[in-house]
Amino acid sequence: MRKRRNLEDKIELRISLKKYDVFLREDFTDLGGYDQVGRAIRNLMRKNILVKIGYGLYAKTKISPLDGEIVPAKSLPELAKEALQRLQVDYFPPLSKGITMQDAQHKYLQAA
């Protein structure tokens, strides 16, 4: 007999199957209503499966090898970059010493 899955289980399964580490609340709106998804996400945060990194932004977690605490799966700069990509926001990385803004824009436009 097949076990019925509740919304929280469906969201947890989706998170485990995705390769990326940053999730938007909108990633789960096809599974249930706004309030239901919010409750399920809060429960997953209590279970330390997700951590909130911004308004409507969540990240996978892992256990820190240093102290055994729950921490985001990636560093904050990596999560920020992934979050901006998921939100489709263009950004310029910090300029290195000796690189002008024009050089950075030129390099960025060539990559696009």
C-alpha cells in the first residue's frame, strides 16, 4: 500500500532532489496554498532542513564539522550569488585591485 504524503513531505522531497541550495517560497506554490506552504516551510526550518536567508529565501542546511551546529550548506557569499541568480538579478562581483568598472562591465558583457 502506498503511503500518502503530506505537503511537508512533498516539499522536503523536492528540496532533496534539487541540485541548487537556495529556494524561493514560489518554488512550492504548485503544491499548496500560500498559508499551507508557509506552515510547511516553518516546520522544515524547525527540523533544521531549511534556514531562512532572506524574505522568501531559504537555503539547505548541513551540520558544521567544527561544532556540530546546523549551518547553511554553502558559504554566505555563495548563497548570495545563487540567490541573485534565482531572482534573476544582474550583479557585478567586487572589483579587484587595478580593475576599473569599465573593464568589469566589458568582461561581463562578453560573458553574456
